Amino acid sequence: MAGFTLFAISAAGQTCPATPVPSVKGMTVPKDVCIPAGFTDLTIDYFDDYSWKSFVAMIWPSVYGGRGTPDPGRTYVGAGPRVFETFKPLWEIFHRDGSAPASADFQEYEAPMQNACSVRAGFGDMVLASDSGYHDLGQAADGGLLGPLVAQNRSYVRYLTSYNEIAFRHIQSNKWYLRSALPVVPVPRPLQPAIEFPNGAIVVKTAWIETLGLTDAQKRRIYSRMAVIKDTATGKCRKAPVGLIGIHIAQKTASRPQWIWSSFEQVDLAPPAEPDGPGAFLLNDGSNAPMPKSNPIPLVPLPKAPTPFNVERSPKALIHPQTMATNATYRKLVAGSVWQNYQLVVTQWPLAPGDQSLPVSPKQAGDIFQTFPGDGATSAYSNLSMETFHQARPGQGCMNCHNRTRLTADFMWSVQMHAFPPQIFLPQAAESPQKKK
Ligand code: HEC
């Protein structure tokens, strides 16, 4: 009958403080959200603290040559490829000919012929490209891709999805890179997914722009690195400096089999300006021109010289004030590093009534009314760099969209879309309205 004490053992077996204790010293993603037993109120502070700790673990430098392994000898400010940059990207898992990943080991890199630039990738290398030249540019739709986003420096925004070792091994051993190996969902539809990832599976989706043409003041505030990209004008691959503008992190945990969904943005994407900001936005020209209602740029055919449009954060879905408070705390903790210019936009999690420390049943779906911030949301549920045009409908939050592939692919759209042969739906909105007669 006791209420919760200062530290209480949660149902997930962790000892959880009554209020989260912010820290940027952890090099591994927390195994689970830490909610004290008996807590029945809104858990946003616990989830947002979990998200920031996950972010710190993702940006931690990787042991040299050790993919996915944080270096205990360094802190999050150390140089070199970050843990998330060493995960397995889609091209290493879903080969264009459906062949199995050759690397028995997570450490190895797949052969050059498997990526769209035919480059030999080694530790920490990044290839931002797709065979079609547009599949890495389309914004997410339900099981497909919509029009692309263009930054003010006229760089297209490029997306990359990568899996950690637990998730990769599970896909590999079940042959889920083949559509024929994905189990058919029985009729009547079961409550629990036909395929399930193990706890500890982590998948990240990142958004990058070329940094060419940005001012020094802007560049200083973005995490930048070199990547091989496919030039959209020439179709040829080249090396380019790129900057990270968004990162989604999803982890499957014991208490939340619907995954915990965390989403971060670089802070200079759109108004309002930061107090110490660089004087320009990456996705907005600073004029009062409003954001268009729908994306004016088609994915097919992809314009070679696109004109940027203004991106705004919908006043109806601002970042939750409690998330902003957590951001303020953590951004202070990472002050002095480039990471102080990143912020959590939203953590989304499955909701069940009662004691929040108890695990949610895997039979529960990820429908909007069973998630935070839920139907009628008044705080952010999408990322400006990735679901730019999904800010007006709470039904278009992370989980409700990923829920559509819950029974077939355990919420993982990329498995559903990229298993060979791929099925990537291009809704009308991705195509130019001026079709050739
Ligand atoms: C309208 C649908 C939609 C919404 C909303 C959406 N996503 Fe996705 N997401 C997708 C699709 C489609 C992909 C796969 C794209 C691909 O592989 O080309 C994806 C990929 C991902 C991935 C990589 C794993 C996977 O499922 O392939 C993560 C992680 C992710 N999204 C997180 C989020 C988060 C966090 C949010 C909310 C802030 C969000 N998504 C909102 C459709 C959506």
C-alpha cells in the first residue's frame, strides 16, 4: 500500500528515482525507461530523460573498429565515428538482389557492389545514396515515400536508417531481408505481431544536409562529417561534407514492446531563433512567407535545382513545456560541445492505465489513443526534418503511422518496404501534378 519512496524498484527490475537524475556519463542506451513502482501520473519526464540518455549513447564515440561499441576511454565529446554512425545501414542488410548479408559478423562491411555508389565502405564510413536517386530523399508516408525537403542552402535532405547488432542479427537469422521469409499475418488477425524483434533492438533514422554554403556561424552549430552522396543533378557519386539535422531513435524494451520512440532536431531549423543563434535558419528564409500546406516539390521526377520553401513548427504542436525543461537541463550538461544545439522534440510511448512501471502487454497496438501525446495532442508529435508536413494531424504521429505495419513487421516500416523484392509505395503526392500526356 506504500506510495513510492525516493528510490523504488520498478516492475522492470530497475531501481528508479522518484524524479529522473539527468546525466551525460552513460555510454549505453538505458535498457528501459525507469519509472518508480506505483507511479500513475504522466510519465513524460521519465521518458524524456530516457530519450536524452539514449541520445548521449548514440553520439558516444565508437571504439576504433568496433561497430556499435562505445569507447569507455572517451566521453561523448571525443572525436571519431559515433556509435549510431557504425550501425548497419539499409544497403548492408537489404541487398538489391535479395542475397544474404555476406558478413557473418556485425563488424564487417558489405561489398561495394551493394551500395548505390559502389564504394568500399570501412569503419564509420557513410553512404547517402539510393539506386533510384530519390529513395533516400522521400519523406515518410504510410509504407511509402512523399516529396523531398530542401534546405535553404538548396541541399536536399537525405535520410538514412541503420540497425544495431541485436536488430541486424535478428533480421539476418530470420532472413527477413527476403519478402518470402516475412510471415503472413493469419486471418483472423492476431493480437500480437507475427514477427517480433528482441529487447535491446535499436533502430535509428537520421536526416542530413550538405553544409556547403552555410555560414561559419551555422556550421559551428551542426555535427558535421564527410559522406559519399549521390549528386541529384548529375546522378554521380561524390564526397561531401554533411551535417546532422535530425535523429529518430527507436528501442524495443521489456516494458514497452511497442518500442520507445525518441526524436531529436538540430535547433536552428525554423523560427523562433535561439538567443545565441547564427542569424539564419536551415529550413526557413526568415521572411514571413508561410509554410506551404502541402509539399510543392515532387519526388518523381525529382527537380535538379529545387527552390526551398519555408518550414515552420505548427503553433498547435509546439514542443511540450516539460520536454523543453528537460532540454534546458541537458543542453546545459552538454554545453561547450556541438550537441548543445540539439533538442528532443518528442518521446512517444504506448500508454496503458494504472501503475506506469508495469510492462505494457505486447498484444496492445500502437493506435493513437493508446499513445502519448495521443489524439487531440497539443504538443509536438513529428520532426521538422523528417515528417515536415505531418504536423497538423495528431493521427500522423510516429506510432500511429508505424502501427500500420505492426502485425507484419513489428512496427519497422523499413523491413516491410525493403525486404526483397522491395515494395515502396509512392502516393500521388510524391509525383509531379504535371504528368506527361
Ligand atoms: C506517415 C508515416 C510516418 C510517421 C508519422 C513517422 N514515420 Fe518513421 N518511418 C516511416 C517510414 C515509411 C519509414 C521507412 C522509410 C524507408 O525505409 O525508406 C520510417 C522509418 C523510421 C525509422 C527506422 C525504422 C523503420 O521503421 O524503418 C525510425 C526509427 C522512425 N521512422 C521513427 C519515427 C519517429 C520517432 C517518428 C515520430 C517523430 C516517426 N518515425 C514518424 C513512416 C513514418
